[in-house]
Amino acid sequence: MKKEIAIIGFPMDLGASRRGVDMGPFALRVAQIKAKLKQLNYIVHDIGNIDIPFPENLKAPPNPSAKFLTEIAEANRRLADVVYENLQKSRIPLVLGGDHSLAIGSVAGTSRYFQEQEKKIGLLWLDAHADINTPQTSPTGNIHGMPVAHILGLGEKQLSQLSGKAPMVDPESCVIIGLRDVDEGEKQTLCDLGVHVFTMQHIDEMGLAKVMDEALTIVQAKTSGFHLSFDVDWIDPQGAPGVGTPAPGGATYREGHLAMEKAFDTGKIIAIDIAEVNPIMDHGNQTAIMAVEMVVSAFGKKIL
């Protein structure tokens, strides 16, 4: 049987301070993501975009510690439902963002689907940032810096309980790879929860292949598969200039492909997110084209 993929656009930048990532889903489609996946013999359904309000049409956020909380929670609730419904149809959800707060809804949908079968999932998080702030620790109040915290059961209940049960993922089954820009409050939270972390220093010392082998062992232990959430700022800004929060010293283009190829080889990817593509900051759609190439590797494209 042919495998099926559901492309779900999430054009939101309410979780970020820099505008432009709401255009990410359009840039990824222009980069031919559907056609390239069909070339791998998948049946690809483009579900369209989740309807999300523009910040210009909203009042100033009443809670500066969690900006646009109500609107982000509602959008992620709808995203969770769409992800869940497509998993029921045996489709692999592929969520195109949009700022990384989308992962709250995306993981909520996958977690809910497996919770109903009394199964657990892992989370593989590729990112320059930990994204594990809470409203109490965040220096900005931007929710795109908080998704991991809410996925692991911390923060605002209207986000952390979107799957029906908190945490959505056990901290011991969560791995973050590529960190190089971490807030002080996040360091303590990572330590308290026992999240598995591989910084860029680990990649420099161990090599990405070994890091991925260890990470993939962790996210598969005691789980039925893992959700892959990919922030394009994980790649160094030289290869991915079109991002919301660039951080020098990231993974190379080839390291990105290796990570995705190894993830695919497990046969255990249950859903994928692409977050933080910002066409305003890009050059000739370079970042979206790169992100599509990475995702195609995660779905099985090989050199030979």
C-alpha cells in the first residue's frame, strides 16, 4: 500500500515578536513540497491552512507574560483536531508553520491519538533554542519560546492540556538537539525535568551520527514512535537565513540531511513539523527550499 501524507498549513506569527513566519506555509508550497513528496510514491493530501487571525485585527495582549494566549490556544486546538483526524485516516501529518508554538497543537493531536490506544510517543526536537520557557520564566512573553514546556505539562493549562492529558510526552522521551541559545530560566527547567539535551558542543565533540543514534534510541524507548519537530533555525544562518530568530553556529546543510535520513531509517516517525520559515528575512526562498529538501529526506529520499 502507498503511504499517505496530510499537509496542514499553520500560518501564524502570534507567538513571535518578529513578523513574517505566517507566510512560511506559502513559501514551503512554492518550494514544491507536495510534488517532491509525490515523487517518493506517497499519496499527498494538502488540507489547506488553519484559519488564524492577524495580529492587526486583535487587541493588545492582556497578559504580557503569555502574549495572545487565548488566540494561540484556540488555533492550536483546531490544529490538534486536524492532526488527530488525519492520523485516524492513517495519514502522516506534516505541519507547515508558522512560529514554533504550532508544536503545542501538533503534538497534542498525535499524543491524543496514541493516548486513546494506551500508547506513548517520543519527541525529537531540532532547534537552536530550548523553547521550554513558561510565562513565569520567559523574558519576552512570546509563546513560540514555550512549546516544549507546555508539551511536557508546564505552563498554562489551556495549552498544556490540549491533548486531554498532561504531559503530552514524558520528559524522559523528549530529546532536544542543536541547542546554542538558551535562557537562564530554561536551563533550570531542563535540569528539573530531566530532558535529554544534545547541544552544538555535543555535536562538535561526538559527531552528528552518534548524537542521532543516541537520540533516536531514547525517543523510541517505551514509545510507539516519535514526533519530529524541526525549527529551521537549527541549521546555521548561512544555509537558512530566512528564520525568525537566527543563531550562528548551527548544523550544516549536510548534517541536516543526515539527521533526517537517520530519523527515517527508524520507521518510527509519526508526524513532522516545519517551523519558523520567514520569507521576509530570506533570499530567493532559499530557506524554504532547504527545508523542503530536509523534509523529503525525512520521508525517505536517498542519494542512491
